[in-house]
Amino acid sequence: ITKAVILVGGPSRGTRFRPLSFKTPKPLFPVAGRPMIYHHIKALSQLGIIKEVLIIGFYEPELFNSFIDSAQNEFGIGIRYLREYQSLGTAGGLYHFRDQILRGSTERFFVMNADVVCSFPLQEMLDSHIRNYEKPKCTILATTVEDSDSAHRFGCLVKNEKNQVMHYVEKPESFLSNLISCGVFLFENTIFQQMKNIKAMKEEKEEAFGLEIDVLRPMAGTGQLYVYEMEHFWNQIKTPGSSVSANRMYLQSYMITCPDLVTKHVESGAEIISPVYIHPSASIHGTAKIGPNVSIGANAVVGRGVRVAESIILENVTLKENSCILNSIVGMDTNVGEWARVEGTPEPAPNRPLTTNGIKVPSITILGGDISVEPEVIIRNCIVLPHKELRNSYHNEILL
Ligand code: GDD
Ligand code: GTP
């Protein structure tokens, strides 16, 4: 049988994602109205052959309970959370839980990084893994980054004409290749034998080890490591700004492939510019204008004449009359006053630094949770930590 593992990391990671990950662990942050890893599980369930998904990380398991319950219900596959007692690294976690992965005679299994947005061409990946190759131990999903300057942030690959990986370098200092690993892998169960050998060569006590450097890199050039090059969309979700582009990618894709996951009308008759997701419990005034590329969470209240575009509005947010939200993330329990403007600048490159030479660069505006924005105030290109009252206007600032 075929299984799948999603690597979610833990609370000491994803630091760039604060101030949004204080309450919700980053893998459950909503993108297109659903937790980040919902989209992974949806893609896995569409394969029709996945019996069980294991979520491996070092967060408190309770955080995942209600997500797992509802996803199991929706997709009808087994989902379990397995907790590392400490960060074991991307391969350490897999190796530690190998018995769970192999249980039920698992022949091969997918491994997915949680923090990616992707069209997940898993069937194509599986077909090429099985069809083309003599004896692959692993197939890596790969894509080409256009901007060569950004390739060094990823695992970089050089392949031959048979799609075998000849070189693998994790985050190289100098330019190697535009072909990068998407953080989605398909392994044969024999990989655990290999991991055992690798571990034996390492320090006896050292438990943590990494998939990329310790396992994949040595496999390059041996004929056991292959790439499947994808088209369509892929990106990392490292910064809050990149979750706004991830939101847009999933909404635009679901509008075509899965219209049930987007909202076309609301009862009040508010103007919707597709694609948009609005939680059924949100209340949207009939004169508001929402979209494109907006998601609105549970129990949000959107008032008369409000305008929202290119933004993520989380649960229990109130947007008062004629307020305007553009290129922003509005955290839980936030209140935006009448005629206030909250706006950011779209971020061309995800995963970039917040400041250059100590000066904040224009970015998506983020209002961490429980913020109150007074009427008529303008907040532009700011990052605001939770629990604040904003009585004045601010531009290009980080408000601690
Ligand atoms: N369970 C567990 N335990 N998960 C972990 C651990 C760990 O100790 N460390 C990291 N993760 C999870 C993260 O939550 C994330 O989903 C994934 O593993 C990879 O995270 P990083 O190790 O931070 O790597 P990265 O995201 O910078 O780069 C990886 O992904 C790129 C594509 O997005 C690498 O695989 C690159 O080669 C790849 O290009
Ligand atoms: P941010 O970069 O903080 O947004 O989160 P991220 O999850 O992408 O983590 P990043 O790769 O920047 O690493 C965060 C910290 O974790 C750094 O101090 C790394 O050295 C450390 N780290 C990276 N990989 C591992 C791992 O596999 N295990 C452990 N224990 N630490 C790791």
C-alpha cells in the first residue's frame, strides 16, 4: 500500500511566521479558508490509494485534534499525529516512526513539507516513478525558478536526460541550477535500510538528521534518485506575505478545479469579485465589495461600504463601515474602525528579509490578533504585533 507523511516541524520553527503563529501553529494557518495542510491531504485523497496520512512534528498533539477529526470525516482516510519528543530533523522523524510508516506492508510513501503551496501533481509523480525508471528509491518533485538569485534558498538539482539526479546541493552558496526541490518526495520502503546505514556512520547518540543533506545528497549520481518536473503552481510559505500569495494561488486554482471550495454569492448580495472564500458564518453587508483573492474566516462581520481585496481576514474580525483592506492579513479578534485604511504592498518575492540596512521594506500589512484600529486611521506597509490599539496612522513600521 501507499502512505503519506507530512512534516510539520514544531513551535521553535517557523519564526518568521510570527506574529501570526502565536495561537495557531503555522501548518494550520488558514490559506484559501482552510488550514495549510488541508490542501496536502485533499490532494492525497484524490489519488484514491492513500490509506493513511501521518503528520509528524514536535507540536503539542492536542493542537491538531479537531483538524484531524474534520479532515478524516471529509476525506475518509486515516490521519494520525505522531509527536517527536524533540526536533529530530526531517529524516530523524521519519526514521523514528518507521514502524508506523511501514505498518500494513507499505510499499512506498509520499513525504511532504507542510510549508508549501502546490498543485500537487501526485498521480503524475507516481506514474513517472513507477513507469520510467529501473530502480528508483526516491522521486523528488521539482520545479524551475525563473529568478536565479533565489535558487540558493532551496535544494538545487542537476539531472541527466533520464531524469536521474546527478547533483544535489541543499541551499548552495553559489549558483548551481534553477531546478529546485519542491519539498515533496516519493520513497520506496527500502529507504529505511539506507537511513539505517547512514545513522550507523553518524555519532551513536545523535538522533537528529536531515533528509536533504544526509539522505538525498549522497544518493545523487547513484541512479536511485529521480526528479519529476512539475508545471503549474508551487511556492514556499515562509513569511506571512507568502501566505497571501498562497491564498491567491489556491483560490484561483479551486475556482476551476473545485468550485465547491470558493464562494460565488453571499445572501446579502454583496459584490464578489472571484475568486473569494467566505466562511458561511461570516456576515457581509450587501453594499460591501469583496475580492479578488480574499478569504474571510468564521464569524467575521463586514460592514456597509467595506472594500477588501488581496487579503486574508481571520476569525472574529469586525470591519466597520467604509473601511478598506488591501494586501493585508487581519489577525483574529481584530476590530477595524469606520473609514480606516489598512493596506500593504504585494510582495514579488516570498521569503525575503523584512528590512534592508535596518529600514523596513514595503510589505504586506499584518495586524496580529486582537488589534483595534481607530476610525479614519491609515496603516500602510506595517507589521503590528498582537494586543494593540492603533490611534494614529503608521507607515513602513514594525509595531512591537
Ligand atoms: N517533524 C519534523 N521534525 N519536521 C521538521 C523538522 C523536524 O525536526 N524540521 C523541519 N521540519 C519540517 C518543516 O516544518 C517543513 O515542513 C519541512 O520539514 C522542511 O523544513 P526546513 O528543514 O526548514 O527546510 P526548508 O523549508 O528551508 O527547505 C526544504 O524545502 C524546500 C522546498 O520548500 C528543503 O527540502 C529544500 O531542499 C526544498 O527546496
Ligand atoms: P523560519 O526560518 O524561522 O521562518 O522557520 P523555518 O522552519 O523555515 O526554519 P529555518 O530553516 O530558518 O530554521 C530555524 C532554526 O531551526 C535554525 O536555527 C536552524 O538551524 C534550525 N533547524 C533547521 N533544521 C533543523 C532540524 O532538522 N532540526 C533541528 N533541531 N533544528 C533545525
